[in-house]
Amino acid sequence: MQFEVFPTARRGNDVRVTWGYAARDLKAGNKVPVASDTAYTVNGHALICGMTGAGKTFTLKRMVREMSATSDARHPPRFHVFDVHGDIVIDGASNVMFSEQTDVGINPLKLSADPHFGGVRKRVQGFMATMNSVMRELGPKQQATLRNVLYDVYERHGFRQDDPSTWAVNENEAHLMSDGSGKLYIDVPLAEKDSAKSLGARWDAGARCWYIDAREYDGAITRWPPKTLTRTYPSISDVLRTARYIMKQSFLGSGQEAITCLAAANKASAAYQRKLLEALRKGERGFSDEKMQADIDKAKQKAIEAYTEYVTSISTGREVDDLLRYDSTDVLKGVVDRLENMNAIGVFKPKPPPFDPNASVWRYDIRALGMEERKLFVLFKLQELFAEAVQSGEQAQVTTVIVVDEAHVFFDSDSENILNTISKEARKFGVALICISQSPTHFSEDFIAAVSTKVILGIDELYWRGAATKLRVEEQALAWIKLQKSMLVQIKSRGAPKNDWHWVVIPEMAHG
């Protein structure tokens, strides 16, 4: 398939970008355009490589403009531009800056309701995998503890991992606040808490709400209505609050105290038995140690009191299970510390960014974030965008274009990295991925093979040998490039056995 010649009739759901004119034909006096057209390319993905001053930002702006102009006017694609340096200014774009000082952010715990690709378990796994890939990896016990905390939080918010019907959120639908244990939360004003308490209401510090056993909701207590909520996805702050509560209750509360007292009674009894056996071996009869016996009796009584208090305090029916799942103070503290660090970043907030829904370009200005913060932000947001695309189903057109500046920063060799997933699987869901970087040597061979369009605007000589090997392009072709005047373009078409590199001259009017 020759890409220099446009078909006379195009489908309205495809997009096209014209890169320039074929240098060979231009030399002969013919202007033959070289273009990528999703009517014929393997996918809409593109890799744009160029050193500082090569024109990456200008090329991106031209791509956005041409893709918008050639798309179906009734269903134009939405562009999500992740701007690392804050310099990708696009006319008509809706711009939102993200930092710890803004009150908006993203929620990495938002679920996909797709029964095959979404759900609680997959979101928990994706969240933990991304966190471990960017931050210092948690140990096996810490990962197990964090996983249990996340499942508990989702359960408290009404999302059950084995019931896909609970995974979707209808923001207009209110529901009873519940943790699935039989508690009935009631809406008690602060000034009336003593009255509610006198009628049997109890305070749930984790949920920060008063509750009563659902079977006891009768009579005077009904003056306070059941607590209702608009169903929302849990946030990082919700997980942190729950983890803190579990640590306090499970390891500083009555359950752990009872076990500690029981261990002390066993230890005292074992010491007495050892001393008794030693006396018998020596032939002593009628051994007795009143002080040790008194210590045993005291320890037993203390254990009985602690267990009595613990049993009396049982309210959810899950206390023993929780105690067994969260059996190490040090492990849980490590999880709390990690959640504290994530929460401190300040961009994981439940309030969504105020992008203009009528704007086709949404620009995420993340220049205020540190390197680790940027990686978490971008990877989590890409997971959300991919989940939304999957949930929308297969598409015959490009509906979402994701632009990642300094894309090599966000890649790694893990096949589960969301950028690798998007490059391999997102085409059928209408997603096009545009990655911008200074050199192709930063990317895996699998990713480069998956990208349909590759554009080299000029790269530093340091990368020539690696680029020539990875892209199968001659070094003399790389040397031919003149910044902002010429480029190399490879376009992978459907069914084509070979995809040559085009030597392309950039039109004078395109230099800006």
C-alpha cells in the first residue's frame, strides 16, 4: 500500500496526518504527500522522536490539528495530553494543573464495571503492581495486608469482588451506608449524640458514624433516619483511614490485649511446670511455690477479664477474622506508612478535574509534580482511560487519543505496564497512543513493533547506532535529517510484507 497517495473516498471515522512530501519525488518536481491514515494503518499509535529543538511540540500540535480536522465531525476524538514540562500549549485546549495545592486530582481506586476486564480484584492488583513498580516494592506480608485492607474498603463502600452488579456507580442513586455486617448506620447530628447513645447507638470510629444493630432499629431510636450515601468509589484517604483504624483496633484494642494476656498465663504455667518436673527428677515430693501459683492465678484472671471484654465488644462478627488477617503491628505500620506517602503526594483526590466537556483536547499539566509523583499520576490515569475505553466496547473509529510527553519515563519491561497494554490491546477499543521522546532506544522492541507510525525528527549522534539497530534504519538516513526541515517516517500498513522508511521534506509553511 502506497501511503503517498490518498484514496478518493475515505471513511468518516478515520483520522489522517500529513507529514510532508516524499524527498525523492520532490527532487523530481513532484509533490507527493506522505501521510498516516487509520483507514489503512495497523493502528493509530505513533512514536515521535527528536532531540531538543527538533520540533516535537510543534509536530504534536500539527498532529492534533490534522487528526481533529479529518475525523468524523459528529464524533471527534478526545485528546488526553500529559504535559511534563508545561509547554504543550494547544489552541482551544482545556487545561488543568495538578499539584498538592489543588483540590482536584485522580482516583486510582476507581473501578471498571466491565465484567471481564474490570472489578475489585483486578483494580486491587493493578493498583498494587503500579505502586510497586514506581515506589519501593512492598514485602510479601505487606502486600497481603494491603490487599486485605483494600478489599475491606471496597466492601465497606458496597463493591463486592464476586458481584459485578455492584461495580458500577450511579451518582444519582442513594443507598444505605453499610459495611455488610448487619450494622445500621444512622444520621445523628453532633448535638444529639448523647441522646442516641442512651438509646443504644454506638460509634464506629472507622466509618465515623453512629450505628445500631438493624434488629434493634425500633421505637425512639427511629427518630434518626438511616444514613444514606451517594455511592462513590473509595479514595486513598479512605484506605489510609481504614488502615489506621485496623491498626488501632486490632493491635492496640481488646482483641490483641486478650491474646497477650493468654500468652502471659501460658508462659507462667509453663514455667511452673518446668520447675515442678525438675523437683520430681530430684526426688522432691509435694513441691509447691505459692508465689508462682499466685502469679499464674493472676495471669489467668487477667486473661479471663480481657477475653470477657473482647467478647462483649464484638459487633461486626468479623473481629476474629480481622485479627488473624492483620496479625503483625510492624507489617501493618509499614502499609500505613506507604499509604501516608501516597496520600501526601496530594494528587490522589476524589474530586475530578474540571475539564471542559466541550473541548476536544484535555491537557494535564503535571510540571509541578516530582518524578515519582508524575509516574504514579500518569500510569494510574492511563489505567482509568483504558478501563473506560474497554467498558465502552469495540469501536470502528479512533475515539480517544492519548499523548504522553517524555514517554520513556513511564515505560518499563513489565508486560503489565499499562503503556505496553495500550499499545497491544487498545486499538480495537478506539484508542490511539502517541509517545514523544528524544530517542527510540529508550523503548522495548515489543512496543516499537506494535506502533504503526514512527517519526524521527532528528536524534543525537549518541543514539544513532542503537536507533539504527532497533528501528532497522541506516545511519546515513539519520544523518540526512535536518532539524525542522526534514524527517524520516515509517508507516505500517495492513497486509504489507515490508514497511520502508520515507525520507520526508517538511513544507516551509509547517515550520511555524
